[in-house]
Amino acid sequence: MIDKLMGKIQKTGAPIVVGLDPMLSYVPEQVQKKAFAEYGETLAGAAEAIWQFNKEIVDKTWDLVPAVKPQIAMYEQFGVEGLRAYEKTVKYCKKKGLVVIGDIKRGDIGSTSAAYAAGHLGRVQVGSKTYAPFDEDFATVNPYLGSDGVKPFIEVCKQEKKGLFILVKTSNPSSGEFQDQLVEGRPLYELVGEKVAQWGAEHMGESYSYIGAVVGATYPEMGRALRKIMPRSLILVPGYGAQGGKGKDLVHFFDKDGLGAIVNSSRGIIAAYKQEAYEKFGPENFGDASRAAVEAMIADIRSALG
Amino acid sequence: MIDKLMGKIQKTGAPIVVGLDPMLSYVPEQVQKKAFAEYGETLAGAAEAIWQFNKEIVDKTWDLVPAVKPQIAMYEQFGVEGLRAYEKTVKYCKKKGLVVIGDIKRGDIGSTSAAYAAGHLGRVQVGSKTYAPFDEDFATVNPYLGSDGVKPFIEVCKQEKKGLFILVKTSNPSSGEFQDQLVEGRPLYELVGEKVAQWGAEHMGESYSYIGAVVGATYPEMGRALRKIMPRSLILVPGYGAQGGKGKDLVHFFDKDGLGAIVNSSRGIIAAYKQEAYEKFGPENFGDASRAAVEAMIADIRSALG
């Protein structure tokens, strides 16, 4: 899957991920109304609204980008019905040829991580049958529990030819509270980065490892250091746009050949029609606004990479 | 909710949580067969099997214990159908008067944590209606992203009178890899413990805070230190039984009055019928075996607490 992702990045010339994190407040009124007319103002209605919203954005952007990253929390907040919209979104994006990164940030003790890994990236056995319940291509994983919480995910990736992005340095303001603490003179995130590099070296695709890392766009200097520490790991970079990261901050996350990182934007793309720059599209053409925002992001990143 | 939990611990005299972590391999054949006869060997069939398994265990143990802790991964591995069994389990346990601790270990950047918090402990708005999708009483939270990843959970707990258990020192063998790293001479988990103590002091129930901590039974000396660092926080102690923790190791997690901690056992209780000590019950009476295992655990912990 890492080879498919790298191939698609090169083919599109867009090291970009569309973050499908649909807050209900992003969904234009006409889409909400239609969903509520069919399912009522229920959790199923909310799920239908975010699914139709996603579908339109995917239909308008799938040919420009290699990958999408649905944030499962935005679906899970609507309970089981919301998770059904997540499942549908994953399936639809895969059908469109997109690589799907499930932003699930799971991580637990070994046997429990194995269950998450099976449900999201692998298969479960039910009697004589096997199923791949959520079936994302990649998943994000929280490393706080250490190697034995991560290894079951790696095992499943090995079997299924899928991949991971391990949280190393997150994009949020208080990420430094624990991640930046100095351990023998070096920040904890570097220690985590070294583990990722080690796991990564052992699990290689053609040129990059299928064990990648998450490093926030909001911390470009740390991105530079981590790029060196994890030479074979693709870096997934959240925090572009709405969270404050800009194209020129991103160069440090990339290798000299312009590869090695893939940048996520969520709100900046999916809620583009709400921004001044794209308001001319109007809520009825929100998908076209998203396409224009993707095109602008591609231009920004290409120009930063020179 | 912390006051309800503390009240129930005192009333039952059992600082014990039954971990509802149903692997399909724990579910006796007759229960699986019946579920598969109705739903086929499908994800819905697996979900029905674990739900019926849970129901029997809850029916046989609810009067002995204050709380249950379903581990969401064991449900999530069966996809949306599995999560429906999780939802049913939470609802059923609450109807039985049990306090439900959702072992979800979620944690993300602020706006995303807010979505998890709304979906699990709070409410979501859909048009003019509000819903409480999963509606657990407590949830476990991963602190790796720092304060702004935890605070949205605290906010929802304040509104809904619910509670949290923050991962401080987990029970698994490699938990030390990052959690034990020395920061200015002290392990990182103590730093996290101090944060928990601070959040805890600001969010008090009658005698204990509704911001508690997870500290593994497998690390009793660290439990002793953390008990002092977080004087107002209830400690949720996983790792008893199958993971190696014993009653006598647990005293350090408790206060002098025998309160301050609540010990979880999962496999040791729910799969008791598979152990030599309880095999006389046979798979057909697995619920009675679980009841006997709970009684033995209560006796073990009471004798350790003296």
C-alpha cells in the first residue's frame, strides 16, 4: 500500500491528503435538509448528511489527490449510525482509487491493539468465515503504551500489505506538554521517532517504509529534525491551513526529491465554501469550492517545494 | 457519577470492575451456535454472540460489583455490528444500576477530542434534537497529546456529571518504553500523574475527583508513588489476574481506609469457566463460573486490604 501511495503521489504531483472530518456545521443546509427529510433529525439523519457531504467532496476532488484521511471521531460522535457513514466513506473512497488513511489514533495493550488492528486493517474470523470490517489502507496509531501496543498493528500490516502513521509530534498547541519533555537531553518525540525509524527499517516498501509518522505542520523545526531521524518513513503532516501551517513551513518535512511527506488539510478544503476566498461558489456548489481549495493547496505546496 | 461509584464501592464492599472484553473465543459454543443460527456466520452473528455472552455474565454478577468496563476494541473489531453490541451492553449495564466505564482510550487534538467526548460521555445536536449516542458514565483517555486533548473531555464531564480515567502507567510489559523515561530525574508517568492531580483537584466530587487515573496492577511500586501524587484521584487498576497482578500487590493503590482504587479483571472473570478452578461449572454454566470468580476476587482483595 505504501508503494501505491507513493506512486499516486508522484502521478498526481500532489503530496496532499483531503481530511474528511465533517462537522455537521460544515454541511450546507440543503444537504442537511434533504437528509433530515428522509431520516428525520436523528443520528441516522446526521450520518446521511455527512455521508452525502463527503460523497460530493470526493466526487469533486478524487482525481487531484492521492489520498483521503477520514477522522473517525467526527463519525463516532453520532454513534453507530455515524460509524456506518464512516464505513461507507472508506468504501466509496477506495472504489474511487483513493488511498484511505483512517485517522483512528488507537493504541492499547497487545491483545487489545490486535483487536483494533484486525477490525481496521485486517480481518476477523466468525465461525468459518472471515471479514474485513472497516478495511482502511492505513491507520494512525498512538504510541504511548510502547512497542507491544504498536506491534500487533505492524503484524497485520505485514500480512495485509497496509501501513501505519505513528503519532510522533502532534500539531496541537499543548502537544509539547509530554512530547517535548527532555529525556537525556533530547525531546521524547525524538525517542518515539527513533522507534518509528527502527520499525520502519524493518518493514520496507520499495523506497519508503510502510511504518510512517505523524508530525504537525505547526512545528517545522521539529519536522526538519525528525525527517533526518526517520529517513525511510513517510511523514503525514496535519495542521496545514486552518491550524496555521503554511506551504513554506513544509519544506523541512520533505526530502530533496520532493517526496517523503504528505500534507493533510481538513477544514480548509471541506469547508472551503465558508471562506471568503471561495464564497463566490455559494453553499450549493460547496464541492466546487473544495476542488478550488485543493488546487490552491497543490499550487502552494508545489511553489514551496520549488 | 464519581459519588455514585464511590457509594456503590462502599455498599458492595467490592472495589472491583468486571472487564467486559469478550473475545469470540471466550464465548461458549452453545451461545455462538444460537447466534449463528439466527444471523449466520456474519459480523451481526458475532455481535449477537458477544452481546448474549455479556448479558449472561452481567445477569450473574451485577449485584456483587459496582461497575463494569467494556473494552470497545473487542466490539469495534466486528465493525458497525460489533459497536451496536457495545451500545447495547452499555445500555443494559446502566439499566442494571452498574456504573459503566467505557475503555475507549481516545485522545486527539482539541476539536477532535470534543467530538469523542460528545459521542461517548455527552450529547450531540442534530437539527433541533439532542442525542447521547454511547452514553458511558466514565471513559478512559490517552494523554499523549497534552492538556488540550484532555480538556474537552473534562468540559463534558463537568456538564454531564461524568468522569475520566487518564492513562498514567499502563499494565503492559513495554509500557515503560516511553512512560518510564526520566524527565529531570523523574519518570514521565509521574509528570502525567501530576497533571491528573491538578485536573483532579479542580473537579471534585464529594471525596474523590471525577478525574481519575489508570495505573497497572503489574507495577505495584509505581502504584504506591502515584497514590501519593494523585491524592484525590480514584485509580483504575487493570492487570489483575490474567496479566499477573495479585491481591497483595494491590494494597499500595488504595488509601488507608480501603478506598481510592478500583481493580479490573477481564479474562479472569468472563472466561472463568475455561480455568481449572472453575471448570466444574462447564461451558453451559459460564455465568455461574464468572460469579464464583468474582466472589473469589472479592475475597482476595478484601483479605489483602485486611
